[in-house]
Amino acid sequence: MVRGEKSIGPDEAARVEAAREALLGWYAASARALPWRARGTTAWATWVSEVMLQQTRVETVLPYFARFMERFPTPRHMAEASEAEVLGQWAGIGYYRRARFLHAGAKAVCERHGGEVPRGVEALRALDGVGEYTAGAIASIAFGERAALVDGNVERVLTRVFAIEGDPKSSAVKRHLWALAAGFADHPDAGAVNQSLMELGATVCAPTAPRCLTCPVRSMCRAAQEGEPERYPEKAARKAPRDEDWTALLGLYQGRALLVQSALGRWEGMLVPVMVPGAVDPASLAGRAGAHAVMDHGVVVHVLTHARMRLRVFSATLDEAPTEGTLVSMDALAGLAVPKVTLRVLSAVRSSGDAAPRRRR
């Protein structure tokens, strides 16, 4: 944990104070009207929104947040739901591990705190899946505590305003960023301060082509003064996604598709077609599943953060109703825990459904 392990000097402290006041004035006049910022928003809604917004754009989150909160308005509503239902409501946002952690955290809130989200960074950090950033967000935004946070947007703003060199993921730079963030959060309205930093990074201090001319802290931003804002934050070279070849077989029975629960960490517990690594003879897979009339539907490319999956997609007609897995209508997937890779496979099968059989047995 890096919070509080480094202090900032007097020059940085003065810059923090000046930037904080400028940001608060700008935020009061320019903040976007978002549902999780509405008056009366609960700590649970803040928690849900912060988890959803990790690695996902606001525009994508908005419709999901509304539906999610309607189904799970409190931690207890989520704790009493099955993981499959939680994943079904989450489907489409991606990074499903977040939903599992949120589900586990809701259960912990009910078991340890009577269903009420606890106050205090340490109590929040003790919940499943709640990291330093999320704890700081909930504590400051929902409870008004002077808790710091650093996400990607805040990281970008701070490295530019203070011209911080080095990889922000390194221990030394991370400590520096959290010390600066703690300085910003040392204010009676720490929630507004933290949100102003995130808002600036999301709307003005963009990764590329930042809108420096309209930035409220331009006069005190060292990167802007240097004329090279996009130089920061400095990052280590990112590895290219590795290529992976897979074979996907979709069983069909009376107009419905057979999906099985994935054992892969990427989509554990979610519904997927039969997928095996490598180039596998689809007729062999179909034979083991009791199917015939194998059809080739070409290759689907599915790009993940660290992998580029090339799936050769096949379908086969099942001889009888399966005893395992779930038969679903391809037109009625709403509410089911299906990842995007499943939707892409189904789309490939539907769009080339009249393709000639590759091989029959």
C-alpha cells in the first residue's frame, strides 16, 4: 500500500492548494450531470458506479448503471441474488471479475455490517474486491472523508501538473502520486475535490489532444508550460496481445443453441459455446457431443486486453436434447450471463447459417 508513505514539499503543497481551489470552482460550474452524482445518492450507488467505471467509458456505463441499480438497489438485493443473475445483469460491460468482486463485497456487507456500506477507508478495504482507489472514492464521495484516490484520470492530471517523470506504475512514482492526491483530499469537501480531478482527466486533460486552452489549472501546469503535455504520464512499452487459436463448436437443437458454463478464468461461470484451444477436428467434438451435420462458419477474431483470440467457428445439429448445459434461443439472451465472445460466435452462425456442411458423419 502506498498511501501516506511519502510527503510532499512546500512548493508542491502550494501548487496543490492553488490547483485545488481552481478545480473546485471549475467543477461547480462544469461538472457533468451523472446519475451517481445526484443528490441523495447512496454509498452503495457510489460503489457500484466506481466499479463499473473502472476501465469502461461513462457513455457505456450509463444504461447499465440504471438497470443494475433498479435490480440491485441495495447490497442486500445483490447478496441474495445468484452469481449467474449478477453476471447476467453485468453482461456487456466486460471485465467480469469486477462483478464477482462486487457480489462478494455485497455479501460481506450484509454479513459484517448489517447490510450498510461501512465508513472509513480501512473498513472498506477489508471488503472483497475493494482496493485503495475504490475505498477512497466511497469514503470521500459518499461519506465526505478526507480520503485520497488515484485512478487513470487522476494519474494523468497529476503527472502533467507536476511534470512527474517515470512509469506511474513503479513504486516510487506511485508513492509520489498518492502523496499528492492526499494533499488534494485534505479539504472539507474531499469528495468534490476528488471528483473534480477525475472529471478534469475525463473531459479536458485527455490522453491525446488535451484541451489545455480551457483547462482551469493551465497556469500552474508544468507540462503545459513545457509545451509537452502528452509526454506525461510516461509508461513502459505495452506488450502486444498474444495470438491464440481456438475452435468453437455451437450445438443446435430444435432451433436453440447449447451453451455451457465456462471454466476459463476470463468468463468463469458464464455461458459460452464449447471452446477448446488450438485447431481441433470439429467432427470429433461433434461426435463426443452426439451431433451431426457439422457446418463451418469461418473465423471470428475476439481481442482481449492481453490476447487476440482467433476462433474457428463450427455448428452441429444435436441428435437429442442435451443433459448438460443450457439451451437458449438466439433471440432471447437478455438477462443471461453471456460474454461478448458468445455473442460473436452466435452472430457468425446466424449470418452464415446457409453455409454448406463441411463434413457429415
